[in-house]
Amino acid sequence: MGAITPLGHAGVLAKLCVDMKTKPTREKLNEEEQLAMVDFILANPRCASYYTVAEALRYRSKLEVYKFSQVERGMKQLQAINDLFLNSKEEDIIPLDLFFASKVAPRWVLRKELCDSYVKLGLAKSAVDEFIALEMFEDTCYCYIAADMNKQAEELADKCLAREDFDDARKANFWCIKGDIHNSVEFYERAWELSKKRHARSMRSLGALFVHLKRYDEAAAAFKNALELNHLQPGTWFAHGCASLICSDYKGASRSFRRCVTLEYDNFEAWANLANAELKAGNKPAAHRSLAEAIKCNYGKWELWENFLTISTDCGDFNGAIRAYSTLLDIHPKKDFKDVPVLRILTQAIVEDLRDYADKPARNELSRMKELLHKVVAAKPSFKEAWACYAEIAMIDDPSQKDQLKILSNRASVLQKAIRALMADNSWYLEEEKCKQLCNIAQNLAEIGISDLEGATRLFGGPSRLVLKSFAVKLRKAKEETVIESEILETTESVITSAIKTIETRLSG
């Protein structure tokens, strides 16, 4: 493979130029890809055109302006490029090879980018002289405002408004600047009228002011006027959606947020607000889909996962709910995250084998539910409600498992731990639901403990006997103190007493 020609370097520069204009900015992956192209060009400067190298340096400066550790170097680099062209003498001969192919930026663009880097560094006063020299009076006013020099900004705006060589559209910008200084509705409306209702910036600023004043109906109307003139504004669509959402215009809010994510797909806040609007409009499936997209854009945001857990459970997406719960255990700031109603709903769905939102049986999620509950109780062993759910799930047959001895051993282990956890609540026999729940688990353990499988008695019969004996003592105390009907207590006592005797007989034999 031969060396890359100057034309090849210009081709790489063209690809870099297209990427920087079309791909999302300040995204780590895109930045790395673009810096790789820059490094490729700068690695062999002698093989590239003079202007190709200069443009590569300019693009590197633009990329570094956003990085705190490299922003100063980027600014100095832009300054050097500016000086190179501004201080060039007539006798300096610079070859024009690939000048147009490199798409060299004009001098005023270089100076403006240098001023922008000054502003990003907080050197607003340094940028003022350059902007005035370029006759960019609007940017000059913004620099004055950034430097807290509102009086100078207003004076410059008034001078520009008095000039006859400025058309109405440009004068409207200065009325908006006066509105920014005074937070005045009047100035924005003056700009709107002066431009014959063709100045989108005035309506965007007016809408933002109305939001600040909590006049959301008027803010939504102002943003709508701005969007009718320029609909390629994702930030304005987002603001309009927020204002509409507060005004309970859920359909309008959904439409705005949908347009926002169409223009800016990776805006997770827009996806989340779209889900909120769809949910309040009564469209749960659409809200569920929108939250799924929001999670794709920001996987580590635990609030999104918590909302997704709730709406997945509500919509019948059992797989999504299990996945969301498992993820929350990993990323939630409270490491002992728990949601008892969700666990109970998922357990009931799998026990009764209900159909999910895609008309698939809930039993398909049995193994995932077991893994989730194991993860939950491992994170918090005293979580009584989770143990109760785990005990129910453990009793369901899993077609994928064939070793009956192993299946019964796992069930016995879960039931034993569940009984110990539930007995830790000293008032379990005072509530009928808790009492019946614990008695059912004890009966299931007794049934497993007397299994006829070879080796079952020694593998899990002995440990089950100890747990059942402990429960029998608590059961006798419960019969004396509780007012609950004693039929279930009598039945449970009879079953576990018989099971204990059977296990002891087998162990002694």
C-alpha cells in the first residue's frame, strides 16, 4: 500500500467536515472518530496540502474548545492560525494546491471562532473589540451582557436601532436584546411587530420569559408562533411541549415532544416527557414504548428505570418489569431498592399463568423471576414480602429442569429460609393473611420433607425437620393467643407433626 496523497488527505478532511456538520456534537464516540481523522492528517503534514493542514488544526481547535483540560490550547491554536493569515506578507508565497478542495474558512470566520473561544473561556471583554471590528453588533451586545455590562449593551443596541442602513429584520434583533436586558414583554412584541411577524427569535425569547413568569398558556402560544416560522428547532419543540404539558394539553404536548425526538433522537428528557404526556392522555402502550426509547438514550438514569418498572407492570410487560427491577437493584442509589406491589403482581401473574401484553404466557418468565427474587433476597435477607413471593414461585414446576432431587432440594432451601424470615415478625399470627401464608409454606415444606426419592431424607429432610419443629412451637403459641379461626392452624399442626415423625423415623432407620 502506497503513501496517502495530498488529495487523499483532502478527502479525509471533507469527510471530517461533513461529520462535524451532520452528526450530534459533544458526543464522545463522534468526537473520538473526528479526532482520529484530524490526527491522521496532522501525522503526515508534509504529505498534505498546506491548507488541508491549516483546516485540520482549525477543526481540532473547535473540538478542544469543549474540553476543559484542552480549551486553552484550542484557543491559542486558533489565535496562531489567525495570526498566520492576518500577518502574511505579499512576498510570502503560499502554494494554492487543493485550496478549494480543503474548503478554507474565510478570515472573518476564523476571527469569529476565536471570539467564541474567548467567550467560552469567560473572556467576554476580550471578544468585544474583535466583534466590533467584524461589525457583529449583536454578538458584541451579548458579550457585554455576559460581562454584566448591561448599560453598554443597551447603548450599543440603541445606536444600532437608530441606524438607517439596518433593515427591520436586523433591528428586531436589537429590540430582543433590549428585552433580554429588561425582561420586558413590550420589547419582544415590538420586535415581532417590526419584523411583520417574521422574527422567530422574538417569539422564542417571549415564550421563555412567559415560562419564567409562569404564564404557561401565553408561553405555549409564543413558542407555537416561533415554530410556525422555523420548525427545525428541537429546543423550542421541547419548551412548547413542557408548556403544553403544564396547561394539560396532553395531545399538543405529545405532538411537540415527538417532533423534538424526531430532530434530536438522543434527547432522553424529551422521550421521558413524551411518555408522561402519553400516559396522562390515557395511551399507556405509547408511554411504555417512549420510556423504552428514553432508556436507550440514557441507560444509567435510575429514575427512568423506576418509571419503566411501574408502567411495564401496568401494561403487562412482565419481561420488561423483571429486567427493570433487576437493573434498579444494580444502579439505584438506595442499594436495598424494593417495590412490594410490583413483586406481588409479577408473582401472581406467573402463578396464575396470565397473558402478557404480547399475548404470551407469563410462565415464560419463570426462570427470570426466580433469578430476580434470588437477587432481591440476597441483597436484603430480611425482606419478608420477597421471601413470601419466592416461596410461591419456587413451588411452580419448571419444564427445563429434569433432576427431581435437585428441584426438591432447591424448593426446600427456599421454603426453609422463607419460614425463618416470616417468623421473624412476632405478630405474624395476629393477621389472618400472614398466618395463612406462613401455614401454607410450612405445609409445602412438610410435603417436600417426606419425599420418597432416594437420598431425599438426608439431603433436605433433616434440615426441614429442624425448621418445622421451630415453627410447631410458634404455632402452639399462636393457637393460644390468636383470635383467627383455628381450623387452618389445626390442619397445619397436624401436617407438620406427621411430617416431623415421618422424617425422624426415616433418619433413625
